[in-house]
Amino acid sequence: MKYSLLILLFFSFSLTYGQTKNTSATITSKNGKTEVSITENGELLINVSPQDLQKFQKNKLVNYSDFGAVGDGKADDIDAIAATHAFANQYQIPVKANSKAKYYISGKGRTALIQTNTDFGDASFIIDDTQVENRNLPVFMVSSMLKPFKLKGITSLKKNQEKIDLKFNSTHLITVTNATVKQYIRFGANQNNGKAQTDIFIVDKNGNVDLNAPIIWDFNTITDITALPMDSTTLTLKGGRFTTIANKENSKYNYYSRGISIRRSNVVVEGLEHRITGEGETGAPYGGFINIGDCANVTVKNTLLTGHKVYTTIGAAGVPVSMGTYDLSVNKALNISFINCSQTNDINDSAYWGLLGSNYCKNLLYDGCSFSRFDAHMGVANATIRNSKLGHQGINAIGSGKFLVENSTISSRHLINLRPDYGSTWEGEFIIRNCTFKPSNIKLASLIGGAYSGQHDFGYTCYMPEKITIENLRIDDSKYPTDYEGPAIFANFNPKMVDGAYQEKFPYVKTKEVNIKNLNILSGKPLRVSDNTYMFRDVKVNKE
């Protein structure tokens, strides 16, 4: 086997659905050896001998060593790994890592494009982020062979609309934008001017919208609407022991994407492990080792992940902020499940940031997970947490629909925190069933946290959950201070709103009713509505 490197130049570009110079490859089958070389433009040239081609097709499997990977933990194997997947994609053959191999992956600007089943097995992958040419490029990209296209003829959409007047040849994922409307206008230390109104949903071949993930906004104008065909088959990634040698950049918002990006619908990730080493005094944040986006129906199960060390920087408001840094990231994605997953760090160790960050999602699920955090920044429509343990950063969310938390333990300041920087809004209902809440600050213990002044325009009307149902909840506040008055349903969302003199420029739609059945408070103290009795004076609390 001959592995030749001609020359590699540095290129900067953004990765799209299609191939770019860091993922594209030309494959030939000529007499001679199977070898991989690189053009002056950084593209892969792969020649597969006729004998090897016949063998690979007969075996219906290729290994990284077939294309020159050394697997000794020292030689840079990223080009060979990328070449293996390029060949496998063209001939639709699965890939299997060599048993017990240790692949070193440098900071070279190369992405391995995965379009076939891949078994990483018991192989190790060392991802060195100490000298990265392009931090925006993932190491692996799981992508579809199907291509997106622009839709024509759709000029507006309505919230909960059941059908669009177009025909398709299969199920499609639709992403729609109205750039003339700004939403999620963030408040606080990381303030910004908002994002274009965005939604994502699924339609069948007749244009029927999947109402389990409904359209959540009225679009009076559409500036962009794109359809992506959804793969009907499931692509599986199995195994793999990944270790990131962390970057040592200055602590600024220069997010690293050096992991596995999933941009294909119907994907299962199983049995993967990710660890982190080399975190020092400074470091740039990470956008998710597993980064899921622009897709639907992705399941991550039996997977071990790691929280990243928290670094601080100066935020947009000119004050110090802790930077969000993630091992899991989900953006513009539907029906995403995490099943029987955990993390290597103590979930209550505040030196490490919460594991998950998400935006523009629908139907997120934790089942059997032990993580430091669940989080929905720019909205989730419908979420479920069951049979799980949540640590020091707890449950943070804004969004709509139904949020179900059951058979779970939450050890945080609040059982559910409605993010104040996005308006502490949830248009829908909360159901909390068969749970244990261990407040990290017992003196300020409240089930529903948040803050809302009514003076900031977030780009939408802000709601509290219209209905909250609490069944079989155990509140472990047994180690309470002497001045403790007991837990509250609601935090003090607005300490200034103590009477009718306070006026909200942007009125908050408050909760209508709270239904409570079988509550066990270990301190023996009563459950109060809130420290702010005026703000929540109209909430109807029903206790059994």
C-alpha cells in the first residue's frame, strides 16, 4: 500500500449539504496500487486497483487500513479515513474501523463524509485540537445523498396549518424563514438584536404537515423556504472511543465544531464514548461533539459523553459571562432522542458546563439519561424527560406545547427554569409526575423559575404555562435554614410588580391553574404559591 501526500493548502469555507473541497474526492480504478493522494486544491485523489475493488465489493465492507490508515496513535490518519468513506459512499459499502486501532486526527482542514453504516467498534480516535486550521469543520459529517431545493409558490403560512398546496415524491423536511421579522431578541449579558423568524416541519408527499411537530408561527411573509428529502432508510454509527485534546485558545466565543455533525434524517448513534483531555487555563467553547441539525428522527443511545470546562469572557453587554460549551448540540431538528446516555463528569460539578444546548427544535427526549443539563435556547415545541437524573444546571427551556417530566430526579435551583434571556416563555402546559426535586438553594426553592420585567420586546408574546399538573412529587428540602418558609410553586419573576401601579409594556400571560396531587415535602413546610403573591394572585391552585 502506498500513501502519498502531494501538498495541502489551507482553505476557509463553510460546509453545506453538498461536497466542498475538504470533502470532495475523485475515485478511479486503474491498474497499479490502491493509493490516496491530494491535489494542490486539497481534494482527494483515490485510485483503487481492480483487484481491491472486486474484493471490497465482494466483502461488502472496507476498513480504514485499506486506504492507508496506520492506526498507531501517531501518524495522521484523517486523509485515509476521509478517503475510506468517500469510496464507501460511492459504492454504498459499510465502513468498519480496524479492531483496537488508535487513529490520530490532526487539525488539518479535512472532513470525512459518512453516507453508509459505520462501525467504529473498539477503535480509538484521538482528535487533536491544539493546532486547528479551520475550527468550523467537523471531523465527521453524516450527510444525505439527497439534495435540498427551494420551494416556489408558498408565500405565507399559518400557525398549526395542516397542509401546504404542493405535491412531493416522498416525505420532506421544510425549513422556512421570514427575514423581515426578528424573534428571540435576547436580553441580558449576551444580548442581541434577535434572529429571523424560523420554523421547521415535515410534510408527506401530499403536502400534509406532521402535526406531532406543528408549524408554530404565523408567516405573513416568506423570504426563504427550502425542502430537503428525508432518507427512508436508517444509517447507523456504532462504537468508537473518541478523545478530544482540547484547544488552548483565548477564552472568546470562537466555537469549535470538531466532532460528528449529523445532517441526515433517520440516524442512530449507539455505543459511542467521548472524553476530553488537556483543558487548561484558557480555551474556546465547543459547539457539540455530536452536533445534530437540519434533520429529523435521530436517536443517540447507550452513549457516554463529557462536559466541558467552563471558561469566562466578556459578553455583549460588556460584563463577564460564562461561555456555553457543549458536548451535545441540536439545532433546527425534529424528533431527537437521547436514550440511556450519561457523562463522565459528576453531573453536579459546576466546574463543567451543562451537556446539551438546542435551538429551533421539536420533540426532544431524554429517557434513562444522567446529564448535568437539558436546555432549549431559542425554543422547543414539546419535550419529554423521563427516567433520568438532571444535575446542577437542571432543566432550562422556553417554547411551546407539552413539557413532560416523569420518574426523574432534578438537583438544581428550580425543577424547571424558564430562561429569562428569552422571555421565560412557555405557551402550553407542564406535567410533572413521579419526580424528586432536590433544590440546590433551599432558601429560594421554587418549582418554576424565571424572570420577566415586561419592559423588553423579545419579538413575541411571552407566556407562562397555561396549566401545570404536579403528581407524586417529592421535594427533598430536609436540610433547610432557620428562616426557611417552605418551597414555592413560582419564583419571584418580577420583584418590582407588587401592586397595580407597575405597568408592563409587553404584558406577560400568566398561568391559569396548577393541579397538585400527592405532594411530599420533607421539611414539613407548606407549599407556597410565590414570594410575589400579587403577581400570581389570579392563579388557581387545586390540591388533593
